[in-house]
Amino acid sequence: MIAYVTFGADDMAAAKRFYSAFLPALGYGLTEGPEGLSFTLPVPPSEAPVHPDFYVKPTFDGHPATAGNGVMVAFEARRQHQVRALHAAGLAAGGTDDGAPGFRAAYGPRFYVGYLRDPQGNKIALFSSNPDEPGRDG
């Protein structure tokens, strides 16, 4: 199981603005400290986490942060309209479009996805595969 994902960032204010534009709508809470940003999902006291935490931190070696080629983190939304709204919120908060929300021929008929780049250049996917919504073919 993946416990957490960390992206490096040089501009924490830009990262906070970008990720705070959509992660709270997916249930993530933000804790901010000198070590960076920690986005976590609530976990009942008697249960173990089942989804990974997401951290945005300065680099440990002090060198500039860089985006990984081929690296992407995907966040699941509940519905297609939420993918569209969160994609737009990410753009308005300083992200760049890396693929407008919609269906992709290479993926299953219910996989609705939009892609963003955060201010540091990291790739983010926002997707829904809700079986109660229309698929690519209908």
C-alpha cells in the first residue's frame, strides 16, 4: 500500500494556492508547518489509513525542485462535473492545462480525466470512473 506521496516545491505559497484549490473538495485537510504542506484524509480513531497522504515540501538537499519525467499523481473525484470544476479551480490557482477533462480512447469507457501541471511542473490527474454516469460511448 502507498502510504504517502511527496512533491518538492520551491514556492510554497504557489503550491498552497494550487493544491488548496481542489484537494479540500476531495476531503483532504491541510496542515502547514515549517516542513511544508501536508494534505491528509480524515481517519477514524479505530482505523488505519487506506489512502495515501500527499505532501509538498522543500527539497531535502536544498537544490531546486524539479518535476519527474513520467511521474504523475492521480486524485479520484466522485463525478465528472467535479473533475471539470476541480480542473478549472487548479487552472485559476496557477496550474497549467495538460489535457482538458474528457474521455480518452486509450482508457476504459467510464474513465473521465483531466490533467494539470502544478506551479512546479508536476503532473496531476483528476479522474472519475463512476459507474452511475454516462460513459464514453453513451
